[in-house]
Amino acid sequence: METREIHVGQFYLKKDGSDVRQVLSINDGNVFWQGYNYRDGSPHTNFTCSLGYFATWAGRKLSEDEQARMQVNRAFDKLQEEERRMQQIALASTSNDDLPAEVRKRGLIE
């Protein structure tokens, strides 16, 4: 596929027909995507790659019927869980001195 054919929100099937990726965002020539199993629609990894690489990976856009099989809500739930997990890691690794400074910076306390 051509890079101009890749759009946010669309689903693309790998050239060998085994895997699906949904484009979540495109920024600075990089694509952030959510992966799905083509056969059962179950979500798996999400990652970032260059727009050029994504275009060479993609064989075609999914049809509306194929898109409907993808478990988008389950993928969204997994992304939210991952975000919460990353927030907990960030908080746990932040020093006690830095936490009040961040709260003040955000205007939550004076």
C-alpha cells in the first residue's frame, strides 16, 4: 500500500492475512496501532512503527464486515489497564519531594 492510503481509525490486514492493525494515531511519520487476531478479532499488542513500514506491512483495508469482528471495546479496556499500570509505575518511582511539587504545579494545592 501507499503511505497516503493509511488513515487514522482504519483497519488493515497484513499481506499474509494473519494479523490486523487499527491505526490509532499518526504523528511525525509514526503510526501508533492496535493489533488484532484476524481469525477471532481478539486484541493483542499495540505498538508504534514508521508510516513507511506500516504501508509495506499492510496488504489491504478490512471490509466493514471484517471490522465488525474486531473486539475494539476489549482492546480499549486493555489500553486503559495498561495506562493505569504505567501511572502506578510512574507514581511509585517518583520521589516524595517531587510529588508535592507536581501537585502545586498543577494548581491542586497552594
